[in-house]
Amino acid sequence: MDPDLLTEPEQQLWKAFGRGELVDFADAGAGDPPVIRAEVVTALLLGAVEPETGAAAGIRLRGARITGSVDLKGGAVSWPAVFDGCRFDNGVGFVDSSVRTVRILDSELPVFNGARMRLDGILDLKGSVIAGGVRLDQARVSGQLRLREARVGTGTAIDVVAAEALSVEGSIDCAGMEARGKVLFQALRVSGVLDLSRVRLSCPGERALTLSYASIEGKLDCWGMRVAGEVRAINLQVAAQFGMSSARLHNPGGWAFFAGGLTVGGGAFFAQGFTAHGEFRLVGARLAQNLTIDDATFDNPGAVALNLEQASIGAVHGERLACRGQVSMPGATISGDVNLAGGKLEAGAGDALAALNAERAQIGGTLVMRDMKALGEVRLRSVQLGERLVLDDAELRNPPGRACRLTRARVAADVFCDGMVVEGQFRLPRAVIGGALTLLNVELRNPEAKAIDARSMQVQELQWRPKAVEGSVDLANAMIGVLRDKLDTWPEKVFLDGLTYQALDDDPLTPAGERLDWLDHNVDKDQPQPYEYLAAYYDSIGQPAQARAVRYAREKRRRRDKGPAIRTWSWLQDITVGYGYRPLRALGWLALLLLIGSVVFSVSPPPPLQPGQAPHFNGVVYTLDLMLPVVNLGQKFAFNPGGAEQWLSYFLMAAGWTLATTVAAGAARVLRRG
């Protein structure tokens, strides 16, 4: 290029290049800025001017207008280029080039194309307006890439930042960037930090940001991000921390954040007012430390809002979480605690969708749902907890369906439900609880159905002192170590068949009569097991009288639904010997009848059957001989009573046989139980 053909502004730039001096036209006054042709810039960067000895050559230009296209495709540039507050009429291209630092600050340009470029230093587009977007596909930057507060794109659904397979040995600073269109960082490699804090991305209904298969060796900072459209980060790897607190993601009806297979070596933070409209998806994610979603909002009503299926997480901090749509974590593995205290979960689709689905999840620590409000089923079927489940003061509402399902759950320690309110069924069939299940001051409401279904549950201690129960309680075949209950709090219908317990915490010892009222609530009153087990318990603690009272009550209750003949026979056993548990009754009847017979026959002795051969008559012995079957005392067949005395003798013989039979039946029953 002939320097004599340069305009005055171009000559200033030409002369300043060798020394790397700033050429500043920012104070040139009103009107159009000075014009620099693109071929002048290209010629300088490709070595048209030799650097001065002892100086650092390069372009440093401020406040100019660049006409034509700055195209350095395939070139090797050894000098830095700095453009501050400039306007480029056409694009800037460094495709396949090898360059040093390039800084285009607070400038305007149609497009920046650095595909496959190799840059040693800084690529800085801070504050620039780039309508046609930035292309950095397969570029290699050794230093830093900055798009801080840049504005790219015009709103069309194109890649306004296309940086697929970009590699940066340093950090990327995009803080405050605004992009109207797609931002593509797929397969990105960054050795330092990727800063996307406060970015504004708008591509509604499309993928606004793609970070899939990217690898970030530092942290990923997305604090305060605003995105209209989908954020996709499949198999993204972040070695340090991932922060998206205070962000707003808006893609209703679709995926707001799709990060299946995400791997984060440090903590992952989506807190401090984080909001996602659309599904937030972390299926199969591997978060070595914590997932923090305190005070976050997930909104996808009638569908899955927060998806942690098969994820592996160190701990989940979700206090005051708000979720419209399902929190889904089947098969998730959390090595520490899951804290959802104070959360508000609303499925938004009735019985068809659970508010919380954690089936088969494995939680090494404590699951805390204290003061949580759930509208929809809380599904914890087959969950495994290494420590406790805390439901104190929780409100679980899903009438008339299942409000909370702990079927086949395994809890190593305690389940605390103090002050809990449940509308719908609370299910615990075959659950195994290594510590205590506390139901103190709870409200259980499921009228006309089971309020609690705890069939075959195993628990070391059950504390039962509810505030209100509407519905039945099913403890059939449950195994309880210690039952601590308040008897007047049991509902009218209780299923107790097969229930076993090692101890009843009664101080002072509750009399059998009060415990029998509890057994009388059993739905199937014909089942003998509840009575037999209670009697065996009283035997085991050295209270045989109480045990007999229970067994006696059991026999009385059995005859209620029997036929007339069996009821009559049962009634005879009751009034005579108390089914073998009241033997003194037989002696009483025997004494009474003996007294009556002795008096009657002593006053009016019967005549001898064979005069002169009969023994001396004794009214007492004669009466006793009549009443004792089989035994012959020599009086019964020696005398022949007549009239009323004859009928009395028949009655005494019949009474004797009846007493003997009922005593034998009662004794056999007692011996069998013994």
C-alpha cells in the first residue's frame, strides 16, 4: 500500500503503528467520525510497517469508522489490535488466522468471525454491539475471552454466539451480555472460569443457551441470569462450583433447564429467588457436594417441575422451596441430608401426579419436610433413609387419595410426625422403621376410609397421641417394639389382626378392662389373635389375673354372633365357670345347690327304696350324691323321693352333669392355652 495515498486519519494510524501509540479521534468534535479503510487495518496487521526498535507495535484506535471488511483469513498477525468506540461498516474476520490480542471495546460491528482462529492473549469484545453475532467455532484462545456487557443478535432464532468446540486456556467473561438469538457453547473447553452472570438471553421457544458436553475446570457463574427459552447443558462438566442463584429461566411448557448427566465437583446453587418456568431437569446428574435450591421457585403445573431422577448428589438444601408441578427424584442417591423444610409443593393435576415422587431414592442422611405444605401425594415408596424422616408440622393434602405413601420404606432411625396434618391416606404398609414413629398431636382426616394404613409395618416404638382421627387405622400384622398410646385417641375402627408388640408403655399399668375397650374397636371382632396376644403380654409381665380377664372377655365376645344353641351353651359356661377362667363360680353354684338340697331333703326325707336295707339317711350326702356324676356315695339309689322332691332330685342331677361338663370344657380350654 502506498502511504502517499492514505487519508490524514489513516496516515496518523500508519505512523503510530510502529510505536503502538493510541490514535484517538473520540474528541474530534461533532459530525461523522474519521474514516479508516479496512485494507489499511489489514495491511498494518499483516506487517506493512516495521515496528520501531524498542517499541511494542500494534493498532490502538479510538473513535473511528472502519469501512470495508477487515478480513485476515488464514493470516498470521504478530501485533495486538485494539479498537475502542469504533464503528465497523462490515464484519471483522479472523477465520483460520493466528493472532495476538484483539480488543474491540464499546464498538459497533455487523459480525465477528473468528472460527478456528488461534489467539494468544485476550479476545475482548466488551460492551460492543454485534448485530450479526459472534462466531468462534473450534477457536483456540490462550488467555481470556471477554464478551462482558456485549449486545449480540437481532432476535432471530440463529446462533448469535456460535462457539462450538471452543477451547480457552484461561477464563471466559460474558457477565452482563445481552443476546437476542441462540448462544452455542457446545463442547466448550475452559481451563478457568466461565462467567455468565447477569446475562440476558432471549430466544423464546428455542434453545437460548447450549452448554452440552462442555468442560469447565473452574467454576460456572450464572448468577442473576435471565433467559427466555431453553438452557441445555447435557453432560456438562464443571470441576468447581456451579452457581445460578437469583436467575430467571422462562420456557413454559418446555424445558427451562435440561442438564441430564451434569457433573459438578463442587456445590450447585440455584437459590436466592431462582425461578424456572418450565421443567428443570437434572436426570442422572452427578453433584459431588450440595444442590442448594433454598427459596427457589419451580413452575411447571400439571407436569414435572424439578426432575432429579437417578441423580447422585451430596446433599439437597431446599428450605422454603416453592414448586408448582412435581418434584421428581425416583432412584436418586443422596449421600447426605435432603432438607425441604418450609417448602410448598403443588402438583397441579390431582391424583394423577404426585407433588413429590421419591420412589426408590436412597438418602444417606435425614429427609426433612418440617412445616412443608404439599397439595398432592408425597410418594416415598421403597425409599431408604440412613437416618430420620422429619414431618413435624407438615401439611399433606390429597383427599380422598393417598396423601403420603411410605410403602416398603426403610428408615434407619426415627420418623417424626408431631403436629402433622394429613388429608387423605397416610400409607406405611411393610415399612421398616429402626427407631420411633411419633404421631403426637397429628390430625389425620380420611373419612369413610383408612386414615392410616400400616399393615405389616415394623417399628421399634410407636407413639400414638393424635389430636384428631377421621377414618380407620390399619395395624394388621404390624410388629411394634413398644406401643406408647393414649387409649381414648383410637378411632372407632381399628384393624388389629396379627398385631404384635413387645411392650405397652403403661404407667401405672393400664387395667385389662381399658385395653379391652381398645380391642373392641377391632373391625373383625371374631379374630382371637388380638385377645390372645394381649393376654400373653399380661402373662409375660407377671399379671395372670389381667390375662385371665382378657381371655374371659374374648369368650364373651365370641358368642355375640353365634346361633341360639351355641349362645346358650356359651352362656351356661359363662355363668357356671366363666369359661374356665372363673372356677370359683362352679364352687359357688355347687354350694348353693348343695345348701338347697340339703335343707329340702333334711326337712322332708325321701322314703327308702327298700325298707330295712337302706343306710341311714343324710340330707347333705344325699344331695351331694345326686350332683356328682359317676361318683356313688351310697345314698342316691337307696331312697325314692316323690312329688316336688323328685323333680328337685332330677334338677340336681342335671345341674351336676352340666357343671361337670362346663368345668371340663373350661379346664380343657385353659390347659390348651397354657
